[in-house]
Amino acid sequence: MRMEDTGIEGIKIDLSRLDELMDEIGLVRAGQWDYERVTYDRKIETKGDVFYLRVQAYAVEGDIGGRHAVVKLMTPLLGKHYYPHGVEYGEGEDFPAAVVNTSKNLLSQVAEELKKVQS
């Protein structure tokens, strides 16, 4: 599920500052990056199901591996995890209202923090 109109799409920010901001909100980068892209995840578990809120960005200056990059944020995604196949984002997925609301709240926090940094 694409999480549209969050207010973060298209924002450009220094990677190291984004790492700090996402960590404060509980979105984890871990090893999910290559030289051009980076992904931050938040695992949400409910009633035996596992969902992931994903915020992705790509480098517009520098490279992710060098940690000296400016990245541009993309539209966040919400997906359901199926073991052992992976995460599905399709329209046919069932996303409980509580998971969607939690995701929207987290993205709202990200948007607020980004506004502070951009000011």
C-alpha cells in the first residue's frame, strides 16, 4: 500500500541527518542500502501478522556508502510479510485500521521533524 500525501515525498535531506531523525522515531536502516538507495523500516506486529512500514530514498548527491550524500525521499510503503516469501504491498492485501493508523502517525512524526530540519 502506498502511503500517499504524507508530506515527506520529494524532500531532499542530508543522509546523516536523516539517519538520526529516523532512528529517533524508530525507523531502522540496518543493512538496507546500496550506493544509490536507502530503506528505513518499522516492524509492526498484530494478531500474529507482521507488517512493515518502509520509507525509501535515493541519492541525488554523493553515495550512500560514503555516508556523504543528499537523498530524496520517496512515497512510503506499507507491506505485509509472508514467511518465507517476503513483503507484499499489493492492493489485495488486508491492512488492519490500527496498522494503517500507526503508520500514518509515524509518518506524521517524520514530516514534523523534517519541517524542523528544513526551516
